[in-house]
Amino acid sequence: MRRSHFAPVAGWLSLVVLIVLAGSPTLGQAPKHGGGLTLRLREDLPQGFAIHETATISTMWPAMPCFSNLVLFDPLKSTHTMDAIISELAERWSWQDHYRSLVFFLRTGVRWHDGKPVSARDVKFTFDLLRETPDASARLRINPRRDWYANVEAVEAIDPQTVVFRLKRPQPSLLLMLASGYTPIYAAHVPPASYRTGCVGTGPFKLKEWRKGEFVEYVKNPDYFVKGRPYLAGLRYLIIGERGTATAALQAGRVDTAFPGQTPKPIAERLKKAVPQLVMTPVNTSVMDHLVVNTKKPPFDNAKVRLALSCAIDRRALIDAVYQGGAVLGASMASPPYGGWGLLDKLEEARFFLWHLREENGRTELGPRSVGTPGGSASGDLAFSKHPIDV
């Protein structure tokens, strides 16, 4: 069944909610080692720590402390752009052959949590696994992002510290996908299925215990490859499913941070009033709310009706009434300053013009992207960036 998606809210305007602990350093002070952080999880880890078998933040967010990527988006920058990419397992990288080859030079001396050394073999293993190559030594149970690597022709381990991605055609955007939180490197000597119940990574924290339905606990990795890090001695993710209970836990100090995207602006304002020491920082996420219609049934099998419905939505009024101003107008991708690709200026006027131009030329079957087409569907072209509270 074809569906057309109207996304009135895309990319929640979020707030990072964090309780400032007594004795914690303020801006300008040098951080100190020790202490721990308790974070709220909205549900138990659906696929354990197997990030490559999941499409949900409920796995990725609590599993990331165990892992490392080749490269990563700088966590101190709020917008993910090419300029925000920093090294992680890869000490440096280089584009060659007119963006058809991406070469990574790995850090030396990095070890997995079980003590084995990291090498280019692990990188090749990970991406052969994701690409489902014929010679891959294992298979994922679920592979949500296989299509990310459709343009990758081969991944070659040149030597223990050098790996090359060879592409079918130039694709500078590949680096952005490799920086995603959904792109950690797996250990070649560990069965991928084992990540569903445990975690052998190279990240700043080592898994201590996962008590299903209750908590996930990490301890500091003393052999982490970034000297002097992490500062914290440990992390504890406390599973609290009900949002009201989670809000009460944050207010009472049982947890130090909220779950990303789970604290809307009105709740944030009440929390701030009740607990003045709460620190709330607006950030952007890519959560989308959709109004979905069945394009196979009348009246929504008519593209003009879908266009009329889309244009009838007063998005600014919806932002004010439903989200109390905690959103901004957006597009299918996050728009500036929250993202680098979403287009806003004159967006609606351009789509109206395009629709009527196509209609005049007898090409109404194309329809405007914002409302889907009789022969397909479009997701989230007319959207808001809603910003609930993120941690």
C-alpha cells in the first residue's frame, strides 16, 4: 500500500537536560577525573549492543560508549557537517583518484577491550559484513543500512594500519556516513551475534553489566587510546519506560540526564522552575512526526487533493499551539542553522510554480514532491524541525 507522508514536524528542537552536580567544574575550570553519570533509557536495548543490527537510538545511544568509529562528528559542535568530522580510530584520511578512493591511516597501539590489537583487518571485516560481500565471514540478522555502501566497490586492508575504500564513482558524502553513530567498527575476532548480549569495543568505556529491564553499567577503559580520557569513572543507563516517572526521576536527581528527544519544551520549563540547577541546551535531532494518507484510496489518490491538504496546514500555528514554540519550520532534511541541506526560502512558492508548470505541460503525473505522487510516495518534504529536549 502506497502512502504519502506529510511531515509537519521533523527534527525535534531538543534540549539537553543535565543536572549540574555539586563540585562539578564550571566553564573555564579544568575537568577532574572521577565520578559517574546516570542517564535515563526509555526502553531496554532492543538489539543489545549490536548497533549494526538496529535502526533505533534506543540501541545506538547506550551502546556508543563501548565503540569507536573510523571518524566521528565532533560532539562539541551542534551541527553535523563535513567540517565537523574529527578522527577517531583513523588518525588521518586522504581522498585519492578524484574521490574514488578513500584511504584511512589507523592509530597505532589501539586495543580491543579484551586486549587484542586493532588493525585494518577489523575495518575490512566490518564493512564486508555491512556490504554483505560473498566472501564475508559472517552475516547480520538485520542489516538496516546496507544501501549506504552500494557505491563501495571494495574495502582493502593494505597493511595493518592502512585501509582503502574503493568506490564505483566519486562520493565525498561517504565520509559523513562513516562519521554517524551507526557506523562503529566491530572486532573481526568476535562473532557479530555476540554483540546482542555483550560488547567488545575500543571505546572510552567497557561494559561492566547489563541487567535486562533494569540498567546498563560501564566502567572507564584504562587503555583508551586518547590519553587522559575519559574523565568519568563510569556510566549507568537506568531504564525508565514511563515518561512521567522519568521526569520525576530527573527532578529528584535519580538520573542526571534525560533521554534524547523525550523532554518537550513545556516539561522542560516546568523542570527548570522546579530544579533551577538543571542545565538545558537546545540541540537538533532528526525525529519526524508524520501525517500519513493512503494514496490508493479516494480522495487521496488525487495528487491535487494531497496538495490542497498539505497547503492547508498552518505550520506556524501548529508550532505555536501544539509545541508551544518549541519547533522551527523545516524541510525533509534539517534546515540551517540546525542542518546544512534543508531548503526553506521560497520553498512553497517554488513547489506551487513547479506543480502548475507541470500541469500546463500535461505532466501532472509527476505531482509536487511535497505531497507524494500517484505512482509513489514522498516522505517529509513539508516539515517542521521540532525540538524537544534532548540529552
